[in-house]
Amino acid sequence: MSDPEPTFQNPIIRGFNPDPTICVVPATATKPTTYFLSTSTFDFFPGAAIYASTDLINWDLIGHALTRKSQLDLRTVEPGAGSWAGTLRYRSGEGKGGKGRWYLANGLFMRYRPRVDERIFPRGFYVYTDDIWDSNAWSDPIYFDNPGFDQDLFWDDSSSPSKVYLSTTVRLSHRPPNSPLKDFAIHISEIDLATGRTLTPPVVIRESPHGIAEGSHILRRGKYYYLFTAEGGTEARHQEWCFRSCEGPLGPWESQGKPLWYNGADDEVQRTGHADVFEDGEEEWWAVFLGVRPVKGEGGGYLEPQLGQSHFMVCRNVAYRTHDNCVGRETFLVKVDWVDDWPVFNDGKNVTLVTHGRNPAKQLLAQTKPDNIKWRADLDQSLLGLGWYQKNTPLKQCYTLTERPDFLRLYGNCYDLTWPEAPAMLLIKQSSYTESFHAKMEFGPSQPGYEAGVVLWWSQYSHATMGITLQELPNGDQVRTAICRKPTGHAGVMEETGCRLASTQKQGLVGVSMTTELHIETQPTGYKLSLRANDGVKLEVEFPASNLTVMPPVGGAFTGVMFGLYSFGKGEPVLDPADFSEIYVKEGRRTKETSLDRLGSRYEALHVGARSASAVPED
């Protein structure tokens, strides 16, 4: 009796990690075959996450390709803009001493307003490095001439010297007037790699009947060139297509007339696509791609809505609700076989969470950790560890780990969390539906409007906070207050609650730090934020996830929920530091039922105390 086929658990990289692109560095006498993978980061900094693995199952975040303002300068971009999908490739024999060079093609949306069909298609770029383990070693950008998004670089080594082709997605120039479709198609040109200069006019190589063809990747296997495209948009109709050509990257291309597979409304993994296909160095083929893990509602069906339409249409929903999928689009892996020179993904079956692989491998994701603590912030260093992000590119560093050893000291700036600029906010990705974020804070605000605490982040138009502030009463008294804001299910509208901690003016406590314990707990369909102060005051607030994950009035919803720390002043910098310690994420459900368990997927009604967190801009 043969041994059962080995399995592993998808997704292989959890938390929002969409648009995976991968390259392979062959084994040497001293090093095993190593795989490097990059995912999209959108309006967060640093950009273009880089992961590494030696078995395809276990991945470590090793850095980012875009870590400097000269590479990634995001100021007031809309949610969902910024650094979109890229292509990561390795070229052996290039670089210093011929030891190999990595290239990452990318593009930055600086203006993205699909609600009014206003997009400034970026002129993309590539960066390169001879040492992918060092985030600081990536070059400054070399810009392309062709506009578009989802840049792909393909080296055609059949000619000498090799030709380099750039493919991007951009709107058809011959688009029919009043077309009901987006008419986004794949265009390709030969380029001069050294300068990024276009050498041949762009040629359309794929128009989709769905109106959207994106995420192109070209490879060569045997006598065929293969073009892979993601089509139908990244929502419910998302699917992957494949085309092949005997002649070259300009085509003509033939297809099988159908997608490679399609995960629909009844599947436990949905919205799959945007694949990058590769040979693993041992003559076996695989693909990485994005997908989402929807949660089930009380009736047993998946809550992820099958919208079947583009974000342009979704944004016309008055409430701007999008979905209950809080961890975002994640990275999945399946094996690929070849039948009659066509790729067959996952044995021709739809993608599931338990996935058949090729070789046994111990998956570290499945291992239980002490006290179920899956991540802890390392505060014993001079800079933040990998995995922290900021909204937009910071103008200056807002934190220090050295002023007070073993504490993360955060200095708030003049932008609160509803501003489109970069606030003093540090974020990590939510990667599970049953985890909790914990932090201890010492903060003594000395000016009214100074505030610090923890944040559950979706966008500037929808988030939740729990923290401490100083408020001035009509009689002139200054009162230290525990303050909470929660989303209402309406973009730009927050419900604010709080409780007084002490009359700090009378007690002489202005500017004197107090200690608070702050927690964010997750469930598949809801959240709970809580605060416990050292004077015994407690504050808790709960809300359904659907109230948080609303579509912004501008931009899009392409990321996932994040936990974090924040501090801000009322139009001024915060001179009193917020000191955070014991920052960690713990896996596990709450054992005691709360109202969250009973809320399910129902939308919570607007509270009388709801207020506009920021004016919803007119498009």
C-alpha cells in the first residue's frame, strides 16, 4: 500500500499578502535551493514585502524592497493606492562578480479614485539588488516609459543577447465610447533594461471578455511561451487564465477557452487568482496566487459576498460595505502538472485549505507555541523588527527604542487617524480570526487633545481606537479620560465613548504617566477592544466586523485589518511620549460568550452619539 500523498495547510503566508510573485535561486554546494517571494503592500510603508523559504511551506519575512523615500514616497494617497502587484525575478550570472541579481518590477498608484473612474496609471519602475537579504541594498528606481499597473519583466533568452519585455495592464486606447466594461488589457513592449526606455510600440496581447485582464506573467517552457493573466477583477469573479504561443512573447496566443479553475461562492477558499508559476529546481512545478478565507455565518453559508462586480460599482453602494473577510487576500500554493503542454493546477480540483503537496514537510504554522503567543515585539534593539508598517511614507521617525530601554516610545504628530497624511501609527497584520493583540502603555498627556492608545485599522474612514486623552471641561478643569472610537458601518462616521479617569488638575497629575493595559480581541465576525487602568477603571467596546470593513468613499479595499499603536495631538505634535511594553499577539478564542457571539453578521445600528470622524470628500 502506497503512502498517502503529503498535505499542507493553505494559506502559506497569512494576513494580507496578495499578488505573490516568486523566484528560485538554485542550490549550490553549500546552500539549498532557496525561494524568494514578494507581496503587495499598497499604501503602507515599507513597501514590497520579501519572504524566503527552503521548502515552499514555511516562509520568513526577511525584508522589503522599498524602504526609502527615494523609492516609495506616499503622501496623501487614497486607501488601496500605492504599491500594487509586482514581479520578482532572479538572474544568475549577473550582478557583482556574476553571483546573481534580483529584479523587482513595480508601480505606484498616486491617485486612485475608481468611484469616479479617475485613475492616473503609473509609469512603473524596477529596482534591483545583488543581496536580497539586505533591504538597504535595493537600488533606486529605474522608471519605465509605458504606463500601467501589475508590471511584469520577461527575459527572452532565445535570442543573443537576450531581449527584455515589459507587460503591464492599462486601458485600451481604442475603447468603445460608453463601454460598460473597464477595458483593462495586457500590453507588451520590448524595453532597454538599463534605462527602462521603450523600444517597440505597446502591443495588446490579451483583452478579456470580463473587461479586466491583469497580473500578467510570461514564462517559457520547452517550445512554448506561456502568458498567465488574472481576469474578472479581484472580487467574486476572480479567475486565472493561461495562453501559449510557439512564436514569442508578442503572440499570437492560443487558449483553452476557459479559466484554469474557478473557486466560487460555495468554496472555503474564494477569489483565487493572480498566479505566478515556477519550476522548483527539482523539475517540479508549482504556483503561488492570492485567495481569501471567508467566514461562515449563522446559517452555514459564507459571509464573503459574491458581488460579481468591480470595485467601481461596489463603491456606489451607499453604505460602502465590502465584506466580513478581515485578514484580507493571502498567499496560497498548489502544485502544477503539465498535460499536453498545458498547466493543470492542484490536480484539476478547486483550491481547499488542506492542500496536496509533493514532499513531506513540517509546517511550523501548525505548531503550538508557549502560552499560545504567536508573535512578540522585540524591544531590545535600536530599530523596529520586521512586520511593522506605517500608513504612507513617514516624513520622520516617530518612535525610539533607545530613549527608554525595553520600551517602544512613540511621539505623536499633528495628524490624527482620519487624515490622509502619515500619522504616528505603527501597525502589524491580523493573520487569524481568533487572535488577540496586547500592549501595556504608560502615558501622561499634559495638553488637551494629546492622545495615545491601540488601534484596529482598516482605513482612515473606518477604524477603532482605545486610548487615553486629556480633555478640558467647560469650567476649565482638565480631565484624563479613557476614550474609544468604534466604526458604525458608514464610511467616515465613528461612535465615540469614554469615561473619566481623574480630575488631573485638582490632583496635580497633568503630565504624570499612568499605566493602562490595552487589548484587541478578534472573532470571525467581530471585535472587542478593552482598557484597564491602574486606578481600576475598565472600558470595553464591541462591534461586528462588518461595521469595520466598509468600502472607503475614495480608493479601494485591497488590504486586510491591522493591529497597532498610535499617538496624535489636536493639530499639534505631542510632546509627552507614549511608552509601550509587553506588545504581543496571542492565538486562541475567548471562552466566555459575549454579545459579539450573538451579533453574528448583523449590522449594528448607528448610535445616537455617532459623529463624523472626517468629512467624506466629494469625488
